[in-house]
Amino acid sequence: QVQLVESGGGLVQAGGSLRLSCAASGCTFSSYAMGWFRQAPGKEREFVAAISLSGRIVSYADSLKGRFTISRDNAKNTVYLQMNSVRPEDTAVYYCAADRDSNYGQRSRESYDYWGQGTQVTVSS
């Protein structure tokens, strides 16, 4: 059973930084492309970033490029999301997800097979 557990969320001031982590268990982590998504109140869950099996290929939502960085450590079975220069509109529940069928990570949430429970990020102005 694949389990994904996010951590690192919290309250941060606008302009600050936060690093989210997602620890995976019950799977061969290096066989899964990984993604981060977020969902704000009253909105649909949206793509944030994705990373390939090796970590060499990454993709980002256009609006977030340059502020957020996705990375992974296959030895630790963990994927990270470094969030810099955060804004109030980044407030959301952040989810990590695992895709067993893709090498590169997809932007569509329907591509992902496993999801974490989410971690709340709140950015104050």
C-alpha cells in the first residue's frame, strides 16, 4: 500500500519561504514520477509542479515558475517543494501525488494514482 505523508506546512508571512516535504512508503519510490498540487477554498485542485523519476526533468505551473522549486531524494523516498517569495494567493492545502505510469510527471491530476492527505499553507499579508 503506497502511503504519502506531507509535512512542513504552516503560517508564513508574505515574502517568506517554506519547504514542504512528502515522504513515501510502501513503494519503490524511484519508479514513480511525483507531483505537487494545491487546492484553495472554493477552487479546484490545481497543478503546481512535477518531477521525473530521476529528478532531472521538472515542470511548473506557469504562474509559479521562478518562485517554487521541486526536488526529490530517492534515497530518502522524499519529494520536496521549496516555496519562496510566497504570496497570500498561495494559501491552499498542498498535496503530493505519485504517478506509477509516467516517467516525467504530468500536469493532469487524473494521471496520479496515489495522494497524500495534504498540508495547509497559509500566507498572511
